[in-house]
Amino acid sequence: MKWNNRMQQNGRKRGFTLIELLVVILILAILAAMIVPRYFTRVDEAKRSRALSDIQNVSKLLQVFRTDTGRYPTTEEGLEALRSQPADVTDWRGPYTVNPIPNDPWGSPYNYEFLGDDTFALYSFGADGVEGGEGNDADIIEGID
């Protein structure tokens, strides 16, 4: 066989050269650099969207609590008032949710403050978990007044 003789004469098997492998790796790296940031942007957008949806759902539960009791929970009672009756509330018709109030997509509990005069604020501090911020770190706030 001519092929086997030729391989034995050269003493090497045919395969990819180092340059060819480097070109393939470079192309894969360029593709990854273009795709990965878009993926993480979508993940961040999905987390912010879920946080807003959670906040809106809990706000609706707070509205039902207010309809039944004539007031929103105090800051001290917090969101737990949706699951178990506060001591001084007589017209409570809950529980308003059987499931625990979820944490935000970044693992922190949602913050609730009764601001008085039938207003409240329900919010997440965003990805960084601290007040303020921009982009993914921006606070997500729902307030009723």
C-alpha cells in the first residue's frame, strides 16, 4: 500500500497542525465573547422581571388584607401578617397566602414599610442588596398611596 509506505517514510501520522488548532480555538473564543454577555443580560432582565412580578403579587395580597381589616399591616407586623393573624386585628380573614413570601431573585427578603396614612412601600434592593444603585443594582419599588 502506497499510503502506509508514505506514512512510514515520513515517520509521522497526518493530523491537525498547531496553527490550525489555534485558529479553531480563537474562533471559539470570539464566538463565546459575543454570546456570553447577551446570555447574562437576559438572566439579569429575567431576575428583575421576576422581582417586579413578586412585588406586584404581594401588593395585591396587601390590598386584600386592607379590604378585610381596614388597614395595611404595620412595619412591625410586616408581610407575615398575610400568613398569620396579628394580635390586635379582629377582621382578619386570612391566611392571604398559604405559601411563604418568597425572597427576591438574589436571595434577600422583600422589604415592607407601612408609611402611614394608608400608604406602604414594598421593595427589593436589587442585585447588590443595598439601597440605591443603577442597572441591575437599582432598587425595585412598588408603593401604594
